[in-house]
Amino acid sequence: MLTDIQIAQAADVRPIAEIAEKLGLSHGDIHPHGHTKAKVPLEAFQGRSGDPGKLVLVTGMNPTPAGEGKSTISVGLADALTLRGRNPVVCLREPSLGPVFGMKGGAAGGGYSQVVPMDEINLHFTGDFHAISSANALLAAMLDNHLHRPNTLGIDSRRVVWKRAVDMNDRALRSIVIGLGGATQGFPREDGFNITAASEVMAILCLADGITDLERRLGNAVVAYNGDGEAIRARDLNAQGAMTLLLKDAIAPNLVQTLGGTPAFIHGGPFANIAHGCNSVLATQAGLALGDVVVTEAGFGADLGAEKFFDIKCRAAGLRPDAVVIAATVRALKMNGGRPKSELATEDLDALARGFPNLARHVENVRKFGVEPVVALNRFPQDTDAEVEAAIEACRDLGVAAIPSDPYTETGTGCLDLADAVWDVLSDRAPDFRPLYPDDMPLLDKIRTIAREIYRAEGVDVLPAARRQLEDCEALGLGEAPVCMAKTQYSFSDDPSLLGAPEGFRITVREVSPSAGAGFVVVKTGSMMTMPGLPVTPGAEGMSVDEDGTITGLA
């Protein structure tokens, strides 16, 4: 059986100009990066007349170590829509090097439902992550330079909140001390790193609607506080212009293709457990302007990625989704029902039934936003017919269609039934999309609403420091901003061991921080951190490249 990288290496990848032509773009409308990828400047799609395309979100049940294949479903659905004669565009996030070399491996789909060139997308791609890390580093350097000589803004070195960023899992950088070595080496203080996917610069890039908005948002970022407790922003350091300069190319969406030749915009990559988990607004807008259906995905389960897509991204960009696909697997249902990963190949209808409430809760939650879901049952070879039929029947009892799909072993054809079911929703039902909470709801009430309505928590416990931070955020003018919950992806609760559909738990809010440039407030629950660590055996240990450039281990 071929690996993902072997399938990608054997693919007939078309010149990127041919893919652009499918979207009505000429060679002069794109900025090629080699033969198979390109940047699409904003002027190539902004201001286009005509009706925008339909917007389909792909989300999932809570992920498990068995894998659910949400990106693979997204690509398979887009390729199936192409086979049905539609003009779809798939919009995904750029992979972070941290998970690529850590636990997850590649993040460009899988099997015969991939975006290509898979190796370049998973590695440095067009340099967007490097530009984001550099802009983040520039602001950190200008901040410490201001502290060093002289501190005319009166910054309290104990209240610097802007962290550095690197696109790699490195737990040793979570909390560090900088500026040691004497008076000429800077001002000694505590500091730390976020992974680039959790940098506010990443969130800003993904929510900006153009260069002017990008610079405005960068200038709004809070970096520290002075001795009187007043916020110091990037614009107070005159950093926003140079940061925008570093991001002037990164802001343009990246155009590539699927194995089925469907145009794909891969742009931006915030995590969904510690950031807002969606590709860029600009990439989605490009797809809506140039195609008739946009298939996009939001990270992890619907309790994280989908909620943030609806309440943060759609609110910021004025998007109105038309349908939702919830990716699910028999394996994930059984794991949520208590079956260990090592025994998933054995039929277990009881474990499936015990785990089904997890999927049912996600279906109920999506409907709270006024959008009708379809369940994509991503079928694996070990799934028995009895298990698949049991999952379909349980979904039928909820009044939701569950469509067995096989994006992994077939390019598009394995998702034709799913494409038909999604098209039926797009054709027959007018969505009544609505966010979960209004803008003017107090921040604490927004947190409680998400915890109650999406997680099903019986209450929220806010630690004293976090309560003061909430007050600080409201004083900064963020009282009407959405909240971005940082929570484990494995559970509806903030305890990753509580699988299925837990009840009777409480959510603990331990820290709140302003992302004033991005326009939301980050709420950290449980033990979530913004710099992951590597596993015992990192995926990097199995990766290599030989003398002729052939990559191995990038699964």
C-alpha cells in the first residue's frame, strides 16, 4: 500500500496556470511560485461582480488518536463536486511544522484526497509562516530595544505580554529568561515563546481583509502595560508599518490543486485548540468570488473549530455558511464509547452506541447556529457493515443524513454520494445562520454561553486573576469582542480524559488575554498551553530525504 507521500510523488500535477484558468484567472492574475503553486493578489478577486458561491464548512466530532480525516473529507468532497460538474474551491489551513515533525505528520489530506505538492505544502510552502514568525520577532525586538534605551513609554518590564514565536513544538521555550550577560545585552526579564500558529500575528493575518486593515490590526496589538496599568500597543512602538512590510506577500492567498485537479487555496494556519482554527478570510473570499461552492474546514471538533468559525470568522467577515459537514468515523465512535485504540479492528456495536452521543451533541450544536449538517461517515477497511449501518441508523433517528464516504482510496468517486447530499442541502434549504451570542453580551456571559450551550457544562469557575483580566479586556474596549476559547480538543470538557458526551462538569478559566489586533479575547481553560511539546517518539525521527530529493516518512 502506497504512503501519502508516495501517492503525491506519483501524481500528475498540472501547471498552476491551468488551475488558475478554472477560476477565470489569467497567467497575469497570479504570481507563480514555481510550476505548481502561486500567490493570488487581492486585486485578482476583490471587487468582482456576480453572486458569491455557496459556503460549506467541514468540521468533525471530537478527534481521537485513531484519526477522523477531516481534511481528507474536505478534499474528497471538493473533488466529488468537480466530478458532478460544479466549480468548487477547497480552502484549507497551512500546516504548521510543529505537528508535521511531532505527532500528526503531514496535514494536506491523505491517500487519494490530497492537496499537492504535498511535500512543499507541509514544509516551507510559500514562506507565509516564516513571514509571520519574522513579523512577530520584529515586534519583540523593537519592544526590548525600547526597554533598553530609554524606556520613554514607561513600560513595566514585569508586564510585557508579547511573546516570541517559532513554528516548532519546543516545550523548553515556554518560559525563559532573556537579556542576561550585562548592561549591553538588553534588559533582563522573563519571556516565552508561542508556536507560530498561536501567534496573534497569525490570527491578524487570517482575519484581515486587506493591507490597510492588516496594518491597523497589527498596530492595535497590545504588547505591554506601563506603570499606571495603561496598555502599550504595537503602534506606540511604530512597529506596525515594518511588520506589514514583512507580510505584504504573505497576505495573498496561495493557490494549489487537489489530486483531482480542483483549485485549492491553502492560506493561514491557526490551531483550533489554542487559536481560532480557520484558514484566512481572504482565501475564503477568493473562493466565493471565483467558484460556485467553497468547501472549507475548521480545526478539531465542532466544539472548537466550528464554534470559532461561526462566532469569530463569520462575524468578522460577514460570512453566512450554507451547509455543514461533520466528519465522523466508526473508530472514533467506538473510542468515545470506551474501546481502546488497540482493539478498534474488532466489531463492537455496544461501544459504538456508547460513543454515539458525542456525534449527536455536535449535530445538535451545529443546528443551534441555524445551519443544517450532513454527517460524512469516513469509512475505514476495518469497519464492519453492521457498524456502519448502526451509525447510519442512529443518525437517521436524529434526522440527519449520514453518508458513508471513502476519500482515502478514491479521488472524488468515493465521496459522490456525500457531494449529492450536500448539494441537496444547498439547493433545498435556506439557512438561517446566527451566531451563538450577540456582540453586546458581557465577556463573562459569552464564556458561560459557550460552556453551557456547546460544551454542556453545568457552570464556569473563573480564577481571581482571570476575573481581573476580563475586567482589563473590557477596559481596553474589547467588551463587545468574541471570545476564543483555548480548550482541549479531545473532550467537550477541559479534561481530555472525559470522552463521549460528559455531563455534570465545570469549566475552569485560568487566564484571559486580549488579542486586540485580531479582535477577540483568548480564554484559556484547564491546562492548555500555547507552545506544544514533542511526543516521546517524534515523527521527525522517521523522516529523511535521499540524494535525488525523494522524501520518506512525511506520511
